[in-house]
Amino acid sequence: MDYRSIDHRCLLNLVNIAMLMVAMSSPVIVANANGLKLGYYRDRCPEAEEIVGVAVAKAMTANPGVAPALIRMHFHDCFVRGCDGSILIDSTAGNQAEKDSPANNPSLRGFEIIDEAKSILEEKCPNVVSCADILAFAARDSAHQAGGLIWEVPAGRRDGRISRASDIPGNIPAPQFNVNQLTQIFAAKFLSVEDMVTLSGAHSIGVSHCSSFSANRLYNFSGTGHQDPSMDSRFALSLKAKCPIPTSNSNSDPTVHLDSLTPKRLDEKYYIDLQRKRGVLTSDQTLMSTPSTVRMVKINSKYPSIWRKKFGRAMVKMGEIDVLTGSQGEIRKNCRIVN
């Protein structure tokens, strides 16, 4: 297993990836109703998932922050036009692509990791492994590296040919959404409230730009000139120190961790933060605003092993949104460019 030059610092991570691939291996190909299958590349490109896993492990050795980036990228791909890799397509002179929407640019990153995996796969298995599947594998591998979570990823997605920034509004949840708005947008993707609360746990890792929450949460809640009363006052003070009121001549937009307890570990601590009124985004803390979501938050924090299993199942379910299979779409040779 060469996969080009691999830094020796990656060896432990690569052992973990190998163990993960053994755990994921399936003696038979199992098909889902939507056309996706476990073990889809077993015969045509048996090393596909391992190659993606190595690329993710290598990137995380250099920068652990790529884990939340890749999970978020998969989420943003699936919620717009389905899980078709359209988030990976570059803009052209006549079209602003999804990745360049204000909802994604400059916050979305990690595209080079997908590029690296795709390049190797095209050398070993030309025109076989889709960019959409690479992204689904990479999101799973990121969760494994960041928190030890394991789940099997059904594959067989094909790549879409359309990517428009104009498709973003109404499809991607905004950081200021309340629980009703979140419920509606998840329901439109055939995801339940339970899925919504479970997947929100991805905010156990990653950061947010101050501009995504500071105005309403810290300084002028609903035009009152005060902080959001649903936020712990001492926590608000600590955030104000990191997110001062922007001045007219300042272009600075600092970032803060979304999880104050274990910000680099994908775990259940995010849900503990919410119960302590320490959710950074409105769309996080709003999960404590209804009896049903409060119950789910408490269960996830109390029984982390249950949350981990639910998270894997919810990611698989999300990864099936409006997929292209069979003769639909294409297998891009370069994830950034339509064939």
C-alpha cells in the first residue's frame, strides 16, 4: 500500500483505517431500495474506501480541523440537489456554483482532500468511483478519526452535472433558525426530528465565525440591545471577548469553537453544553426550546453509545437523499469539473 508519499506520522492513523475497513467489509453485496449497496466497489475497485480513508487520515494528521469540514461538506452536498457531489464543482464564468454561495464560501473547506483521493482512484480504477461516494466515505472516515464512530456506507451514487449557488436558499439551515424552521427543512429531506437532533451533534467539533451569531446572540437579541437570554451570561462574556462588536473599518471575523468542553472530539459533550445554555448558534440552543427535543438532548448526553449508533444511522439516511444511481448523472474524472 503506497498511495504516494505517506508521512510516518500517519502510520497509527492508517492502522486505524485498516481496522475500520476490515470492520466495514461485507461478505455479500446488500442493496438498498434506492439503489445504493454495501460493498458496491468490492469487485471493480476493492481498495476504494481504504484509499479515501488514507487521504482523510493523512489530512487530519496535518490539520484535525478537516474532520468537521468534511462532515459539513457532505451535509451541504446532500441538502442541495441530493448527495450528488455538486458541492465539489467549481464556478465558471457563466455560473456561480454551490461552493461559492455565501453559505459555503469561505467557510467550507477540505476540497483538496477529495481531489487527492479522486486522483489516486482514477489511476487505480478509472471512471469507477464517483465523487459523491468519495465525499460520503470521507465524512464517515472523518467521524471515525475524530470520535471513533463506525458505520457502513452504502455506495453507488453518481455525480450530478448541475451546481448553482441559487439553489442554496431554502435548502441549507441557517445558524439563526429556530426549532420549527429546522424541523421543516429537515422534513423536506425526509429526515425526522430525531435525525435533526442527532445530526446536530456534529457541532461537537468545528468552529463558527463570529458573524454567524454574535449580533443576535451577544449584542442585540431581537432588537433589545442585550444578549440572548437563553445563553449563560458568563459564557456570553467569554464569547464577547473573542467576538467584539465589529467596527466599520475592520474586516476581521474571528472563529470560536462550537463545543466548549471537547472541541476537537466528536462526542456527546455538545448536548451537555446545550443543557448548560452554552450553545453558540441559535440553531443549536433552540433544541432546548421544546419538550420533545429537550428529551432527545438529555438522552444523547446521558447515553453516548446510543447517540453514536444513531448518528451513524442518521448519516446513512442523509446520504441517501435524492441520490443519482444506475445510468443517471455521470462519474466525473475531476470532481471540480463536469465531464
